[in-house]
Amino acid sequence: MQNRILEIVVYLMNQLSDHQGSMANFDEMSADLRSMGFTDNEITSAYNWLLKHFDDYPDSFSDARPDASNRAVRILSDTEQKVVSPEAYGYLLQLRQLRLLTLEQMEMILDRCALFSADPMDVNDIKVLASAAMFDGGSADLPYAVWVGNPENEPIH
């Protein structure tokens, strides 16, 4: 469910960016999300997370457009390039530019990719890690399976 909420949050942030931070068309955005197959509970959870996030970081909400510090592009190391697909890295950059991830959270996700993945992570893998970082605080106390998959079903290479 957290991945679906993440998709809604990204949609809402893109809408905020397109409308210079205005949420005046709240009802229209909710209707669009319902037509995309999201439930009212998921939409409400995403709105609540977004409002809480920007309550904690008020400067982000006043201007949803990416600022200069969020436009800086981190170059992946050779190892990271082998374990993060270009599409997954692009998605991770989008989350950072939308101010949904801090630099520390982005680094934590890249570290997890480099440490625990032999195959390139795709966008869905990054969504799982980003959801854990955003919604669960990205704590090192998160279950092992969140970071590397189910250890009973997937061997670590």
C-alpha cells in the first residue's frame, strides 16, 4: 500500500509544481486519482502525509518548484551504476527534486542498493526503498526484508 501512496504523493507534488504550489483544485485532483484506481483511503493517507511533511518542512510547501540545491545531480559511482538502473536512478532524482527525500535518505537508499543488490534495481525496487525511507523514517531498525527482499526466498549474491 505504501508504494501506491508514494505514487499519489508524487502525482500531487507534480501537480503542485505545475500550479506554483496551489492546491486549489483539490477536488479535481482527488477525482483524477480515483479514476486512476486509487481508493479514498489511499488518497487521504497521501494528503495527510504530504501535509504532515510540509508542516515539518514549511519552506518546501511555499514553493513546490525545485530549488538550486535540488537540481544538483549526484553522479553514481561505477558500483552504483551496476546496481541501479538508469530509470530507477531517474525516479530517485525525481523524488529528491520534488523534495520528498532528503539528501540523507537518498544516500541511504543508494547505499542499500550497493550493499544488497547484485542485479540492477528497477523503479519498483526504488519505490519500496523510498517508501520505507519516507513513510517509516528509513530507520536501520526496519525489517531486513524491506531492504533486501525476503531472505527465505531470495539469496543474497
